[in-house]
Amino acid sequence: MAEISTPTQPARPMELSFPFPKALHTTAHIHLTVLDSCTMVFLATSTPGDSAGSLKPMGSFIYAMPDRTSSRSTISTTLYTTPSTEEYATRIAKILARRMRVPVYVGCSIDPSALSLLPEEEMEGLTRIVDTVVAKWNEPR
């Protein structure tokens, strides 16, 4: 006789935010959903001057997964692209997939060039995002 499986607890998204390093008056927002088979991360920024009715581009949507044959590499594909956010979203997706060893979907509307950051400042923001996501992912569920 076949065994009936019970559905698992629905994933509860976590919403996190913090001041974006070195970007004056800019807040980074992370919407994190940890599922049994993958992790979904949506990233955005806001500033006090953003109006509630203003339209912002969706950004890029990237899928990345760890390479089973090499722990140092990842495989990624772009599912939806906005040229100004694709590279940043891809970097974050690949880093997260490699660190967490699970497939990752990353939606990202953060445009580092629009924030007028130096490369070092951009990397500081990327590092803070990755560290925050990995820390939350490592917490017991």
C-alpha cells in the first residue's frame, strides 16, 4: 500500500533590510524564502526620495546551482534580464549557490552604477547581502 505523505509547512518568507554600506541614505531590502529544494532571494534598494507611486524596473532574475563535480564552480542562467542589474544579480546568485550548496533563484533590481559606488564600495554591499542571506539560511528552521 502506498504511503501518503503530509505536506510540509509552507515556507515563510523573511524580509530583511539594512543600510546599504557606503551608499548615503540607501536601504537594502532582502526578501528571502528558504524552500526544501531551493532558496529564493529578491533584492532591492530604496532611498527616502522614492515616491510610493514611482515605477521601478523589475531587474534581473537569475537561476544558479552548485556544480556537483567541482565545489568551487557554479552553473547559472539568466531567466529575465535588465542589462543594468544582470551582472550584479548573477554574481550574488553564483556566490549564494556555492556557499549554500543548493539551487538559488535571485531577483535583483539593484543597479550598482546608479548608486554611484566605487568598485570597493560595491563589493562591500555585495558581501553584506551575501553574509546576511547565508546567516539567515543557516538559522534553524
